[in-house]
Amino acid sequence: MRYIAIFVLTYGISLAADWPNWRGPAYTGISAEPVPMADFSKIAWRAKIGVGFSSMAVADGRVFALGCSGQRQGNQETFHCLDAVTGKSFWSDTYPAALVDYLHEGGPCASPTVDGKRVYGVSKSGRLVCYDTATGKKHWTVDLMAKAELPRPPEWGFAASPVVLGNLLIVEATFTCALDKTTGKEIWRSQAYKPAYGTPIAFQFKNKTYLATLKTDGLVILDAASGKTVAFQDWRTSFRTNSTTPIIIGNKIFISTGYRRGCALYEFTGTGLREIYQNKNLSNHMNNSVVLGDYLYGFDGNTHMRGPKQLVCLRWADGTVQWREDGYLCGSLMAVQNQLLVLGETGNLAMGPASPKGFNTTTEAPVLKGRCWTVPVLADGRIYARNAAGDLVCIDARK
């Protein structure tokens, strides 16, 4: 596999069972666990967590998840801590939150982030909370909407997941903001841009740490020590929906957004961004792709537009299409070693080798009904998947 950017985070790639944050320990969407071989149709447990699209974090035998309940008025959001083995609740916290149900069910989109004995969550309305993982005790709370001086949440709500970077917690408002992860005190903030709906990512270049975040205006590279903008690349998508996390390998940065905007690969020079290619071969509406070896795998197409909605394989270096696969609509995926774990939009869970020659499943089963846009999570041999309505299932896929 090609060199993967070194992230200055509290976790690294290993055989550890935890999946503590959005896109996993190294923010690649790739798990190093043994490949699951069990029958996916055998559900270990089910739970109701409320409407939403945020993914799950799993650490120390606990599953952390968010969901929203209620109608347009008086909505409530709940942060859940569940037993990873049984699905029973250890603790929960319920609070007011906006639904923001434009064109879909609404509810939270930001995934929880676990850092040791603390877990962080961001509500649709920008309520950022640090909890004790064991008890649910609140260590601190920050109102991101008030911090950004917004009269209401951004158009699609607060959707970026918190990122732990050493002693900092990186969050998105109209600016990118670094907080002291133990106190919530602000350390720095970047200049303001139009909101980012995707999660930022940290990377190193020439022994210096940077942050890449895809704002609604475009791709922004920040100095992680000060928040100063180092480079900017204009990238605008119809309906203001830049909602993916940049993918970084070495000093190459890949971005992709929906509504046929397409994708691009840039080279970061330390002071700017040089375009390597740009095409319309892959338009990620809201779910990220993964890179395995020399190839990138992801979903092309939009949920609210006519036209193909396909799983696609591109060659990383030049963006050329290797194959397209129908059947999963606007689904999501992660990787387990050299295998793709795919959750289709209608609830089919499938696994098969990642290959530039095609996607041939070795196991597949319907595990959910309704709209499924949220990426599944594998942790300690168990697969967790949810739908928009708030049905969470656990598949025990241990050998």
C-alpha cells in the first residue's frame, strides 16, 4: 500500500478493536481487524436511537451514537452510550436540538469522538459536549452557534465530527476552531469561510502539521499550530453541499462532491496546491471513498437527481475509471484490510475483495429497511449499522 499520511492523533493503525471516531483510528476508513466471515443475516441485537445520519464510535465495549426525536417543534436529540455486546443502555443525555429535515429525515450528522475516558459529541444545533465515557458526566459544554455568532444553525446544521489532535479538539463552525480538549477553552480560530459540512483531517508535511477541511467555498489548508490559512482552492458545489472529508496520502489531497461536481487530486507544496487532475468520474454526495493500494473506491451519484448511482473504482494516480457497479444506489462503505464492507442505500450489507477488476461479493444480506446513508462500523468483530429512522443493528461477525 502507498505511504499513508502520519496523523498526529492519539490513535494509530493497529489490530485494536476500537473504532473511536469518524473514519476510524487513522481517519482512513480502513480497519486492520480480521476479515469478518459470519452470516450477515444473523442480527445480534437491535436498538432505537432516533432519527439521524451520524455514524457510530466504539471503544472499550461501548457504542456511542446520536439520534433525534420529536416533530418540527420541540425536537430533542439524544446522545447514547450502549453496551457493544447487548445493545443495552449504559447512559444517555437528551437535550433540545433542531431537526433540519430539508430533503431528508434530518437529525444529527456529526459522529461521536472518543479520546481515552472522554467522548465528544456535536448536535445538529452546534451543542458541543465532552462526556465521561463511563458515567455520562459532562466535563464541559460549548455552544458553537453562539461562538460563531449565528442567529440559527448553518443551512444543513452542524455536521462535522470533532477531531482530536494532541491536546486540541478541532471543530467546525463558520471557522475552524481549536479548543483545549480537557477544558473546552478556545486556543485559536481560523478566518471565517462558508460552513464546512465535512470533517477536517490532520496530516504532516516536512515535519509540520496541517489541517485540510473542505468548506462550502473550497479546500482550505490550515497551519495546525495557529489556524492560519496556508493554501486555498476554490471548489463550489450546487446547493452548497460540500460534505466530505479530504483524503490525504503523502502530500496528495483528493476531494469529491456531489451534484456532478466530480473529483480532483491536488499536490500540497507547503505554500499552495497544484492540480494533478479534475474530472467528473466520481461525485461523492455525502459519503467518503477509501483508498486501497493504487485504487480508490466510492459512490458516484446523487440521492435527489436522476442518473446512475453506482459504486465506482478509480485509479488514484490519474482518476481513470476501472469499473462501475449498480445495485447499492447512494450507499456507504469502509474497508477491512483488502475487503470492501458496503451498506447499500436500501439496507443490504455486503462484503467482497477490493479489486480493480470488479466487485464480487463473498457475503451479502439485508440488515435494515428504509434509507441507509450512514457508513457502517466494524469493531471487535461486530458490525454496527443504522438507518435514517434510527434503527441500529449489530451483526456478530466474529469467526
